[in-house]
Amino acid sequence: MCQICRKFKKGSLTVEDAREELEEQAEYLSEDHIEEIEEMLFQAEDTYDYIQERKKQIADEDSLDYEEYEDRYMDDDGLPEGSDKYDLEDEDE
């Protein structure tokens, strides 16, 4: 796994930063790996765009602004209410 993939999957690179690093490092990567990185970044963008669009749709349906939506439908961690969280402490008990 290259540095771009490792940093992006770890969350220390945004899509934009990963694209910049890809431009800088493209000459050192194989064409196949460049395609894999681009696909990973496109998927991340699509997922983010979908989530943002869906939040807007729900807020519009409920006549809420974004902050009201966050208060009503998201928990303190910014996750949808009722989402499954994996808690290591629960596993030990």
C-alpha cells in the first residue's frame, strides 16, 4: 500500500490532499495503482455527496435547517441516532 492510500485510509488526508499527492507522486506509481487510488477517491466523494444530499432532503422534508437536523437526527459523535457503534469495552464484559 502506498503512502497516499495509507494516509487517506487513516483519515489524515482529505480527498483534495490525496489528489494533490497523487499528482506529485504519479510518476513513481504504476498505472494500475493510480487507477485504484482514483477509484477510492471517487467512491469517497460519492459517499460524502450522497450523505450531504440525503441530510438536506430529510431536513427539507421536515422543514428543518441544518442545525435542527443535526440536533434531531445525530448523536453526540455526529453519527445517525441508533447507528451501530462498536464499543470495545462492551466486548470485554
